[in-house]
Amino acid sequence: MDLQSCSAGNLSDCLQPTPQTLGGLQDAPEAGFVGAAKRYWHLVFTELADPRTNDWLLISSPLPGLTIIACYLIFCLKVGPKFMENRKPFQLKNTLIVYNALQVYASVWLFWEACEGAWLSTYSWRCQPVDPSTSPEAMRVARGVWIYFILKITELLDTVFFVLRKKQNQISFLHLYHHTVMPMISWGCTKYYPGGHGTFIGFINTFVHIIMYAYYLLSALGPQLQKYLWWKKYITRMQMAQFCMAFLHNTQLLFYDCGFPRWTAFLTLPNAIFFYYLFNDFYQQAYKEKQARLKAASDAAAALAKNGAAKANGKTRLKAE
């Protein structure tokens, strides 16, 4: 109804809003900064996201994950140490045994899924696009990427246990950076590219974590097994090797085009270099410098013993004379 068809008697009725007259206003985008922010949020976190995984737990919005990470950092750096300041360290032996056993089991299962469902079956080692379909094969890979993200969230407990056991010396910048960045990276993969070329680092990282958590499990079982745990430094070497492999694998995106976004290489390559630098620095401090100190102490002890023997021989000669 338009104003020309309204008489004086029913003019008030004609001026009442109706769904037809409000339709344009209801659909019109909100103006101003708030409206622009809402549109940008919707674009980034809904329209650009993979619709298959966008509604999965902790994926639709970045806020839950960021809140978990923020609480993690606050607890591990401030609240936790303050809470434990005047308390004896918790032993947590049974908790650590169960936790590490579950991590080993989950890593073995996920590594097998990655082998059978992707990297040892249908995936190309040179360049692999994301399959956006809802086929059983594509959904299997997408589910594996999401479970990998969930595992990265659970691994935050590594640091929480360090705090409760008053092992604050174990909480280095490397440790915090690794445990903070990996959940964010895996969240982004799950939300936007759940599959394809970018899953390679998760594939090899899961294998490394089988070995790493098996070591932690054996260590938690008691001191009687310590003599069998001489291979800890090789876990760090494996971690360094995985970043070299990730770097080389992602470099291929610069030369081959398979549909997987090339721009991701400009994020993954510097991060792989930085991770390698941090792990190498840790390795040098934890093992090489420690070995050098032990060798210096051993040489000093040997020299002292030699000097003591020489003095004893001198005294013997004097007596004989």
C-alpha cells in the first residue's frame, strides 16, 4: 500500500510499519565502526571458514581457545607459582602415568590415521590440496586435524604439572612458546584448511610425540627405570629434525601449485626456522654445555689426583733418602 491510496480515515493505518516496509531496514547492514567490525568478524570467522568444521567444538570462534591460552599463561607464570610458594610439591605419580599413557595412545592412533588416511595412501608428498568435499576420506582427514588441535589443548597440562611439582626451571621460553603457538596454529588449520599440504607437520609431530610421551611415561614409573632412559637427548634431535623436514616440505609450495594456498609458506617457513633455533639453543645448553662442564670437572679431578700422587711419591723419596 502506498500513500496515494490512503484516505484521511485510514491514514494512520497506512503509516503503521509492516514487515514489507521494514524489510529493507531489517536487511540493511549496520552502519558505523561497530557494523564494520561485525561484518569483518562474520567474513573472517564464518564466510572464509571451512563449513565442514566450523561448528565443531572450540572452532567457530577464536575466543574460547584464546581464553584457555590466556588462563594457561596466567596460571603458569603468576597464579600457579604463587599458589605453590609455601607448599610442598605434589608428586602426581599416578596422574602422570595415566596422562602420559593416554597421550601415547592418542598419538599412536592419530599417527596411524595420518598414515592410512593420507600420507601413506592418497596424499602427494610434493603438494596436496585440501579436499573440501564431505566424502568419508575427506571427513576422516578433517576429523584427524581437529583431534590434533584438541590434543594440543590437552598438552597444556604438561606445564601445569611442572608448576604443581615445583619444577619451574623446566618452564622456559621455548616451552611456553611451543605450547602457546601450536594450539593457535592447529586451530587455524582446523577452521580454514583441515587437510592437505599443511597436515604434514602434524603427521611427523605426532610420531615424535609417541616417543616423547613414552619417555615421560617410563620416567613417571619410578627411578628404577632411569638407567634405561639414556636416550632423552635424541628426542630433542628428533624435534629439531621435524622442523627441518617441515621447512623443506613447505618450501615446495613456492615451486609447485596444487591449489593449496602458497601464502601459508610465508608463515610456516619463518616459524620452522625459529622453532629450530629455539630447540637447538636448548640442546646446546642442556647437553653440549653440560657435557663440557662434566668433562672439565673430570679433568680437574684427574689433575688433582695426579698432583696428589706426585706429592705422595715425593714424600716417599724424601723418607727413603
